[in-house]
Amino acid sequence: MDEPSIALLPIGWVESPLTHRDSAPKQGDEGAPEAWIALRPELVEGLAGIEPGDEVIVLTWLDRARRDVLRVHPRGDLARPEEGVFNTRSPDRPNPIGLHVVTILAIDGHRVQVRDLEALHGTPVLDLKPVLGPPGQR
Amino acid sequence: MDEPSIALLPIGWVESPLTHRDSAPKQGDEGAPEAWIALRPELVEGLAGIEPGDEVIVLTWLDRARRDVLRVHPRGDLARPEEGVFNTRSPDRPNPIGLHVVTILAIDGHRVQVRDLEALHGTPVLDLKPVLGPPGQR
């Protein structure tokens, strides 16, 4: 199909001690260090209402991933049979968008400190969303 | 910053009886009809391992949303004070990526039937990911 591609602009970037994929945990709750999200200053108004302690979903662009992979060993474990990438959280996938559930630690102007973000330093951030409560509390 | 934009290619498209934003529920578990995701046939291998009954996260590109909005009334309810878009699930946001938790009903070749998807007919699909179990069961 001749679909034009979709253009994303990062809303910010990750600042983290993690700099290499091999040293990053597979998921944020498996030992990720504290990190910052530096939002574009002109977007700071979009943070209104977010407070320390909130759980937030961070979408990132995993810019060091491969996009031509359709099957992987889950968690890179060669002992596990290959599965389709859409049945894994592998960063390698046609659109390498990372999904991270983090806890807000602090907000300092357009910079947001978070716990449990396993993305590498310099990773573009695409979106922030609240974790949804049950219907009736949204 | 002079960051080049990021190019996404849809992995597929939503087929749904929902055609207008005004008639769509705010969230998939608030009355969305059954829908299909028609994957690009060349990506079908990426589905390997997904089965009916699985809970899957669908990322979509909300192509009818506004990208120049930073504050909204949550759920479009004018009685609620405006908040930053990053503290809401509004489709209107700088990168209008939709996040939907759906249940797989059936898989028919490169087409996947799902429950609880409130995206409109024709919405581009960007990614599918499994809902993560607890550490140790991933």
C-alpha cells in the first residue's frame, strides 16, 4: 500500500545513567536507575496536573533498535523458542515504540524525574499518559 | 532543537463499525464494538504465539486528532477544569498515539479480531505488545 509515513516529533529526551543496551534491564521494574525526562520547554503546559507519586505511562522511540525483525527469542534467551515480535516486548520491531510504566519522583520546570525507566540516555520521548483507574474514576 | 522527525509506517489498519469520533466510547471497556486489525500481510510472522484469549496492547495513530493542543477538559467534560494533555487520555496531543488494551477473539491469517478497541475505522495501527505478567513470568 502506498501509505505516506507518519511523522513524529519527540516531546523530549531521556537523561539516564544507562548508555548501553547490554547493561539496561529488560523492564523498568527489574533494576532501572532513576532517570529524568527533559521535555521541550514549550510543551511544559502539557504537564499540568501531574504530581510526584503519580504512575505514568511513557512512550519512547527506541532509536537503537532494529526495525527489520519479525521473530525473536523472548528476552534474548536462546533457550526459549522464537516468537513473533508482536508477542514480545523486544525493542526490535517494525515501529520500535517503548512502553514504560514509571512513577513520578519530582517535577522541576520542564524536567520530570522518574523511577523504573529502563530507556537509554538520549532516547526520544513520544508521549506521557496517566495510568487509567477503573471506569467511574477517570 | 533541530531534531529530524521520526518516520512510522503503519503495521496495519483498524476495521470497525465506529466511524465518527462523537460516537466512539472514550475507552475500549466503555462499550466499544468488536473490531478487526488488518495487518500488512508481509508482517504476519510477527503474530506467532498470539492466541485467542490473550490480552494485548494496541498502539494506534489517532489520525483525526489535533496536535496543537496542550490543555483539555478531561473526557471533554466542560465541568472539569482543564489539565495538561499528558495528564489525560485525550486523543488531542503532540503525538496522538492511542493505547488500547484489547482481548484477542480470533486470528484469521493476517487479520486479528479484538474486543474493547474504541479506535475509528481506518485508524493506522503502529504496534502490538503483550500485557506483561509479573517479574518471573515474562
